[in-house]
Amino acid sequence: MNGLLKFITCGSVDDGKSTLIGHMLYDAKLLFTDQEKALVLDSRIGSREGEVDYSLLLDGLMAEREQGITIDVAYRYFTTDKRSFIVADTPGHEEYTRNMAVGASFADLAVILVDASQGVLVQTRRHARICELMGIKHFVFAVNKMDMISFDKDRFDAISGEIEKLISEFKPASVAIIPVSATDGDNVTERSERTPWYGGPSLLEYLEEVDVTVEDAEDGFTMPIQRVCRPNSSFRGFQGQIESGVISTGDTITVLPSCETAGVKEIIRGFDSVHKACKGQAVNISLDKEIDASRGCVIVKSSSVKCGNTFTVKLLWMDDMKLVTGRNYMFKLGSKRIPAVITDIKYKVDVNTGEEVKVEAIYKNEIAVCDITVSEKIVADLFVKNPALGAFILIDRVSHMTSACGVIEKIIIGANDLTWHDMSITRKLRADQKGQAPKTIWLTGLSGSGKSTLANEIEKRLFLAGRHTMLLDGDNVRMGLNRNLGFSENDRVENIRRIAEVSKLMNDAGMIVITSFISPFARDRIMARDIIGEDDFVEIYVSTPLNECERRDVKGLYKKAREGKIEAFTGISSPYEVPVNPHITIDTTGKTIEEAAEFIMEQLKLFL
């Protein structure tokens, strides 16, 4: 018997993916009796006028059956005389592309359906590119609904030409193009008499015989540490799954990124102590000496994996909010999770032509090549060499949703040579000299809420109290440090990043910094907090409501925004995301500046 084959079915919406797999299971007698009876009964109230609807075997959600589309990934396990299979039936609708990518991430082979009456569509191309992004090297294109075009060979040949042009952009290990009718069963499990011009195998026959084995590009041993096991004072082990290579007792290993070395004292697999372990096995490794290692570190032996903090990556953007440079996310690679920022969008890939298109932002379901910098050096490798250390996801800092999935294409070496230099005069010495705790007091709120006036009064009172301060005002900074920045979303993000970096440097000088910026997006305020440091960041939300801010309209900006003379004006044509847990909240409506400042100064006693 051939080894296990994990494959995915994908393609555009209503191309017949669920029907194809359902018919395959039905014809190959791979259903239990009760499943077959349930299928016949369910089909009576289905969308095929009482005929057997094979898609119902895969589409189990009520919404899927009502709409006649696949929404979630459906996994099925089955075995024939020649092979065992796991199939992931994925949705074709563009709205559910994220679900399709999840299915592709586990597969060795992709069965991409093409509607014979429509040919290769945009979503067909997108799914093919996502499969290639996820490292799939084996493709089967099932040209479905051949019965609707009377099994026309010329039409099949024309579609085959489109497919060959598309797949030529990749470097697949194998490609097959098979004419099928998922509804009638032609060329699904057995060769059909209605395609005498086709000389290849049926889909199931091909899947039973295709060889998807690959040789490891990484010949050394790598194991990301998932957990440190310390059941008692006499044992300390490092648990994880071996991603490449072989390890034996007595071997000398290195732990990255610390580069500490030790000998392997014991290898435990399950409940048994073993002499050797290899790729794919979950083990607990005990070393002959104590070393500093934790979750996110990687145990290696004779491996070429590197430590880095800047990477060129290829990713699929899955978030409703567009991707722009400067925005901060959580970067999850292997067992490591760390803050990261998109430093450059190099280009997006046109899903139709494969061309590289220079853009300022990436939108949902687009594929792009970007540079990413993480907050500290981590262990990584190129995806083509070591998928476990080369595939990642980006997580939104606010919603905690997965914003993107992608692969590392290049580790930027030059950036990794940068080293932070510790100076003789430290932050603590500077702060002690000034007799104060350095903080950044970050005022956020709508234009006209009173931020600048309040920030100015706070600085005056701190100055009179003998504190060393610096006030950074939005307009003042844009006239100097940030004069080259406009008001696009990219520039707004960069404006906040620069202010946060300057604030951090001033905090390192021992100073108390007061900032006054609208900073409307929660993601950007989180970025500022991460740069400055959570313990040194005091967020004050000036919650003066919009109608009061607009009534004041000191600069006449709201009037211009209402007249359409100012684009993306916060509160009018651009949203303001209210802070969830600010340290201090104040509504300046009906308050004198003295009353508002007195309230703030009293609250700041908890932090300064």
C-alpha cells in the first residue's frame, strides 16, 4: 500500500468540489450503511429535485445546505485497497478564502476544480497561488461538468492550455489534468466511456498511485521547544516535535538563539526511554547540564538554521482591515510568538497574471511580498528548506484574529548585524540624577477635545514642581521631525511610530514626556506602548464628545471636513477607536482648564 495522502479540493465557488468528493466516496463504497441512507433521505429535500446530492456528504452546516455552497473546511478520512487518504474539502467563495488557506496548509496535493463551462476563473488562479504559497508541489486539475459541454474535447484542450500557462509560473513536482463529471461520476473512480479521447487514469486511480514523497532540504536536526518539563527537582526535559534530522543519546546539541551547547543524556518518547528519535516524533530530551532554554527556543545539531530579526516574506492577507507599513502585529513562528512590524511592502502579486505590482497597501485575499522586523532575534529558516521554521502567521494585536499567513523567503543578514550598545551612563542613573521616574504621558482624543491645552497645563505644573519634562505636540512635530509625512494611513502610522521612538529616547534620558496626538487607532496606540514600554506608558483619554469638539472647532477643521475639503478627518470621515482601558479618562466639557488639570495631576500621583 502507498503511504497516506493528504489532499485538498479547491477552486472557484460552485465548481463542484463537495459533489466530486461525495461521489468518489459513494462510488468507491466507502460509506457506512446509515450514511448512505441518510444521504438518500436528505437529497429528497435538497436542490437536485430528489436526485442524490453527493455534496451533502461534505456540506454539513445548515447554512451550507441552504445556500448550496461550502463555508467551512470539511475533513474526511477514507481508505481504499491501495492507499489511505485525508481530504480537506474547502470553500470556493472569496469571502471564505481564509478557510481555504487553512486546508491548504496541511496538504501534500491539491485537487483544483475548474468548471468546464466557465474555464479558469480569478478564484481558480487565487487558489492555485495560495496552494503554491503553502508549499504544495503536486497538482491535479479536475475539469468538472464535462456533461454540460457534451464532453467536448476541443473545449477541454482549450482549458488545459489555460491551466498549463498558469502552472508554468510555479515549479510543481507533478501535474495532472483530468476531465470529470462530479454529478454523473465520469472519470471519478473509473474511466468513462464518454471520454474516449482521454487516455489517462480516473481521479481516484491517479490519487492512489501518485508519489508525493519529498526529500528534506534540511539535513540537520531541528526541534522547536514547545514546553519545558520539570516534574520534580531531579529532572528537566525539553519537549517538542522533531521537524528534521535524527537525534541520539550522547549527541552534542546547540540551543538557539543563546548558542549554548550540551550533551543529550536521555530521550523519552511516550513513556519509554529510547536511544534514537527522528523527524515527526514527539520527544522529551534531557541534557547533561543546565542551560537557559524555554518555549520558542530551538534545539539543533548540524543545522543551517539562522537567528534573525528581519525577513522578506510572502503572505496571504486575510484581514478586513488593509495592510499598511508601520502597523504592529504578533508574529508566530513555530512555538515563538513575538511583536513585529511591517517595514516595507515590496509588491503584491496579480492573481490573474502573476505580475509584481507596486502598491501602498494590501487588501483582503491579496498575496504580497513584504519585509517584516520582529522585536528580537528569533530562530528561523527559509520555508523551502524547513517549513516548520519558515511558515508563520500574523495576529492582530486588538482583535486577536489571524490577519495573515505566510512563508519566509529571505533572512536579511545585514539587519541582523545591528547590536544595541549598552552605555556607561544608564537610564536609571539619568533618572536618579533628576530624582524622577521617566514616563510618557500619552493624551489621545478627538481634535478640539482639549488635548493640547491640557498637555500644556500639565507640563507647566510638572515644571513648577521641579520635574524635567518635554511636551511633544502633534502640529509642532509635523512642522519639524515629521514634516515629510502626509495624512495617508501609512503616514499616520509612521507619525505615531516616530513619536513613540522619540518618547522612548527621552525617557532613557530620564525625562517625563507629555504627548498630544489624536492617535485614533487602537493598533497604533498599542504599537506606541510596546515601543515605549508598558510600565512607562500612561494613556490619558480625553473623552470630550464629538458635538462639543465640533462646537469648539478652534481651527475650523470640522467645518472644512463637513464640506469635504479634508479627507479622512477623524470623527467625520475617519473613525476614532475609543481606548478600552485607559489609565485616566477625562471629559473637558464644562470644565475650566484649571479644574481639568487639577484632576489629571491628582490621578498622575499614582504613576509619577
